Amino acid sequence: MKSLKKKLSEAEKAACLAFKSVCTHFLGNKKVENYEDLVGDMVKCFRVIGCNMSLKLHVLDSHLNFFPKNLGAISDEHGERFHQDISMFEKRFSGR
């Protein structure tokens, strides 16, 4: 991991840290109060390094209020339903 960090640019390091922050402070069992800022910062960092926004990331960024305060409390059925919904979006927008 240390050798990878040495090869990353400052913008790539910022994107990596932003991603880790979202995973830890938003997608875990407890959602911090500034979760919208964390997701917004992550999206900005991804744009800086030229990452195209996947449909899943777009849904995350556009529908933050959809997510409950405790994502760890979501059952597998809810998670599966979310992935089915995303799959339908991907099929509709593939090739555009």
C-alpha cells in the first residue's frame, strides 16, 4: 500500500481519502451530520482526476436523502432491491 501511495498524484490521494471518508462516515452503521459534504467532496475529487461518474455514484450523489441514518440496519432484501433498481437504470441508459 505504501508503494501505491508514492505513485499517486496529490489529486488521486485526495480522491482516495474522500472515498475512504464516505465509506467510513456515510456507508457504515452511523451517518455523520456532514455526510452531504463528504459525498460532494468525493464527487469533486473524482471529477478532478477525470473519473466518469457511474450510475451508482450518480444515484448516491443525487438521492442522499433516500438513505437512512443507519445503513447497517438495512436488510439484505432492501439491498437486493436497491441493486435491482440500479440494474434497471443501467439497462435503460446503456449505450447513451
